Amino acid sequence: MGKAPALGRQHSATRRIWSADYLAMLPLLDGLRQSSMLAHGLMLDIGCGHRPYESWLSASVTRYVGMDHDTIDASPHLVGDALHLPFPAASFDTVLSTQTLEHLSNPFQMFEEMARVLRPGGRLILTAPQSWREHEEPNDYFRFTRFGLRHLCKHAGLRPQTIRAVGYAWSHVGQSFLNILLQTKLARIIAPLAMLVNLTCRLMDTIWRDERETINHLLIAEKPQ
């Protein structure tokens, strides 16, 4: 999972109004919480980090496997390469990947691998940024529009069910502002500044909802029977 600026990888699936990455993470967390009800059977989490969403999984998930590329700032069950998943074809009923796709040098191959390990009728739940500052350098390669995600699904033979924006235009503006502040001396007093920005931008997003300037996208796709 990608880093929040100066905050490290996610240990918790909660955010407070004074959090510096609240505007990016709150809508993403809401989307993941809702879509987690679709997860079932044997589940693979690619780029699991510290497995912050494991506790959300319903009883429909019989086993959860968290995989990451190493154990630095991560708590995977196993270490593996997302471009060469160490599993046989049709091994999993659900594949989850959050904020990881941008760090893979070949997103087409990642989608091929996710499709390969999914069983027919299995689901992919994935989030990826459309707008976010550089992070986890130098392994930060791409950003994705909804059209790009749809194209990746088509290439891998997956059927998109949902592709939706998570984090609208004003959240994008506010989050970009806070990301900049985190690189300055004002980072020492970021909490009160973040609370003001977060409240203002969340309110503005309810008044003027612009999904084309989203921070992230949530994709739910199915492998055809």
C-alpha cells in the first residue's frame, strides 16, 4: 500500500478529523468498508502492508492471505512479487489490492496475474490513485483514471462492475495543500490546520461534487464464469 506523506504505511483503518491524510483516506476507507461485504472464500491481499482491513472481513471470507514485496514497514503472511504471484491459477475467490498498482512497473502484468489466480466468478477489489504526490520513491510509476482501470480490466479479461471516484475535487485541493504543508516547518502544528482544511473541503464537496478531480478510484471487477 502506498505511503501517506510523512506518515508511513497504514496501521489503522480509521481516520480522525485532524489527520493530515483524512481527505484522501476517509472516502477510500468508506468505499473499502462497503465493498468488503463482497469478499468471500479464500482471499488474497496484494500489497497488504500492515493488513489494516483484515478486521473488516465478513464471515464469508474463509481464509485471508496478506502478501507484500518485503517486511519493511509491512506485516505480510508471505513475501512475493505481484508481477509473478506465487500461486497456481484459480486459487482465490477474492483478490484485494489497495494503493499498490502505482508501484508496479507493469500494471498490465499485475492485472493478468490477479485474473490468473482468481477463480471463475471471483472478485477483484482494488483502489488506485488518480492524483497523489510522489511516494515510496523511486518505485512510483503511474496514476490511473477510470478509463485506464477499465482498459486494464479488458486486457486481463475481467468484467468491471463498479469504478467510482473516492475523494472529490475539493478534497483533492485540500489534500494537496496539506501534503505541501507536511514538507514544511508547519508540519509541527499540522493537526489544527488539518482540522480546518478537512472540515471546509468536506463541506465544499457536498455543495459542489466534481468526480473528475478525484484523488482515488475504487474498482470492483469479476472474472467471468
